[in-house]
Amino acid sequence: MKIYNTLSKQKEGFRPLNAGKVSMYICGPTVYDRIHIGNLRAYLIPDVLRKFLEYSSFEVRQIKNITDVGHLMEDNVAQGDTGEDKIEKKALAEKKTPAEIAGFYENYFHETEKALNILPAHFFPRATAHIPQMLKIIQILIDKGFAYEKNGNVFFDVTKFADYGKLSGNTLENLKVGARLEEHPDKKNPWDFALWLKAPKEHIMKWDSPWSVGYPGWHIECSAMSMEYLGDTIDIHTGGEDNIFPHHEAEIAQSESATGQKFVNYWLHIRHLLVDGEKMAKSKGNFYFLEDIEAKGYSPMELRLAILSSHYRSQMNFTWAVMEQAKTNFQKISEFVYNLKNIPISSEKDSLGNEVSKYTEKFEKAMDDDLNTPLALSVLYEMITETNKLIAENKLDTKQAKNILAVWEKMNKVFGFVIEAKQDIPEEIIKIAEERKTFRNNKDFEKSDKLRDKILEKGYAIEDLKNNEYLIKKQ
Ligand SMILES: [Zn+2]
């Protein structure tokens, strides 16, 4: 398998540190707000990567952190060491404790991941539970001369790490040009970043340390938790492209300075998701959460399909037209699976049964090439089209249908779609339900209610859905 490594800026053949095993660290959510669809994309891709590695017989261990302290408001414009703590700020605004805020949004995060069938990581370490590990690394960095303390604050001295900038291209030389930084008065160099900050009196989340009662910087959390659970050097570290700088650049600097080892072999970054061609922003009203997608009548699985329909290294442009397309395609996949499970037996010979392995090969080739999910999906669509043709011509028998179904099930271990099994509803019942729908469309509720009772008498219940759709269930 080849994956694009942000570090080398090229596709590289994937070779794990230990044969057959893969360690993967995913930069998880800062739990001060709901995760949006852009975040979801950044969690869905590592999920598909994990599923494909497992499909390819690797044993994967995934760690996804929960940042519940230390992520400061200004991290997008500076080094993340000025401004307020995101969680503490929200807690003050909502008159809740930081733990209540973190707990609520952590829960929301897990539920949203579950809705999209993102497999839970093997462990979700919380930053607040790993302060001793962070203190240990900070002390090592001070002892080795990579970090310095002033007025209870500890900073990493970027001039001491020769490789600074190797991930993002933001070397100190490049940074000098046009840098506008909000400087902390205790810093030696503007690009030094905080490892530990002394807490102001009113600060709620604070811990003892050799330097001050304070709290950790955001970057040190990920280094500490990655090392704690996966070791000094790991195979894959993922994040959104906005994590490349300063977050991941800082992680490399502090980790490699502390251990003397390479921190990560493969850095994988997911590009931004745009909405209607623009960056998402609350002020623009184009900031979407899973609930917004569902309110428009789309399911989490359709969102999953929409996200996989674009490559993770290209900017996905989210539009409602994209969701509509995903809905159509998901319907197509669902019907395909349903048909294969209920295929009529035909005596005629097939033309597809012995050739189904070609789809597996094409699918694997697409996924092997830097997780080309849009191409892998096109292989599935091709298989569906050819199968549907054979079904229409009554040329497929149960044995061959099972072969194709097996190929689909193998592929779907990677796609991760949850397809609800359709019930077999007798034609007679469907006919009455359709009649009822017509009455409902004409607002003739008396007649439509009568038909509902008639359906009930026959042992089925009808449930009305959005857009005058309905669901029939066996009683
Ligand atoms: Zn991180």
C-alpha cells in the first residue's frame, strides 16, 4: 500500500515498524463544542484507513485523544500560547464547570462517530489524566537544554531543534518573513511555544508542577499520550491539514528532542472541507453539524458515502447537491444488496460468477493507492451496474449472486456502510399503502385513515415519514 506522507511530500510504500502491526495516533477533538462535518471527515478517513489495514491483515492499534484542557483560543494565528483556554471560556459562558463542558461534548463526539459507523479507537485518553506524563517530558526537555523556564512558564526553544519546519515547511528562516505574532513576554523567540503556563488566580483547571501551579500547552498533550500508549516512534499520525502547523510541527520538535528518536514515520493529513466553495464559518451560516444534515432528510450513512466520494487529499466541497447524489447512490447500493439477497433462481448460466474477483482486484488497487475511495466506489458502482443488468435479464442464479454478495461484503468491511435489511412486504399491502398516500396528498384524511386500519387488520403497521414517505412494519 502507498500513502502520501506530509513529511516527505510524496507517496511512499507503507512499511510498519513491526511486521503485521500498525500503531496509529489520531488528533482527537477539543471538547468545548460540537464536532462539525469537517471534523467528521478528519475522523472518517483514519477509520477507513484502519479498516483497510485490517482488511489487509494488519493488526491496528488506534489511539485518539480527547483534549479537555490547554487548547487556547489563539492557536490558529499564533503558537497556541496566548488567549484563553477554549474549554474554560465555554464553561464561564455557560456557567458550568470545565468538566461538565468537556463531558457533554465528549459524549456528543462519541455519539456522532457512532452514527457514522466510525469504529471506536482502542483507547481515548484524556489530556487531564496525563499531566504527570507531560511533566516528565517537559523536565527532560529542560534538562537537555531544549526548553527554558521563566516566571513559572516553560517554553520550547525552537532554535535548538535543527529540524524545525521539516513537516510544514515553516522553517525559522521562512517564518521570519512577514510573521505577525502575539508574543508572550517571557519568550526568547517569537516562535517558541508553550509547554507549561502559569495559571492566573481565577483559572479553574490547574495542576502543581516544579515551575508553577499551571496547565499544559496543547501540543505537549499529544506527544505525551502518543508515547504513553504507542511508544516513542509510531507508524501513522493523522489530523486535519490545519493541524500541520503549529500543532504537529511542535509535536515533532518536542518529541524528537526528548527521545532522540523519530516521532512518526507517516504523517497523514486530511484537507479542509468547504461548504459551497467557502471555508466553514459560524458567521457565514455554513457551519454544519450532523443534525443539520439529518434535518434536511439525509442519513449519517449518506454523509459517510458523500465524504468517501471525494479523495481525502482534495478539498471536498460540501453542497446539498452532493448529498442528493449520495442519497441516490446509497439507495442504489441498498437495492443492490437487497436484490442479491432475494435473487430469483434461474437455470441459465451466468456470465459474471467466475469473474467477480476482478472487482476485488480493482478495489484493492484503488485503496492501495493512497486510499483512493472515489475510485474504489466507482468499482462498486460498476459491479452494481453489471449485476443489475444480469438480474434484469434473469441471468443470475443464487450461487453467483452469493459470489457477488461475498465480494460486496468484503469491500464493505472497508467502506463501512450499514445497510438496513428491507422487510418483505406483500404487494397487496404496498398497494393499499400507495392508495393511502394519494389520499394523504389530497388531504383526504378520512379515507387515508380507513386504509391505515385496513393495513392494521392485515397485520402491518404504517409509519409516516418526512416528505410523505412511509415505512411499513410487520406487527
Ligand atoms: Zn494532537
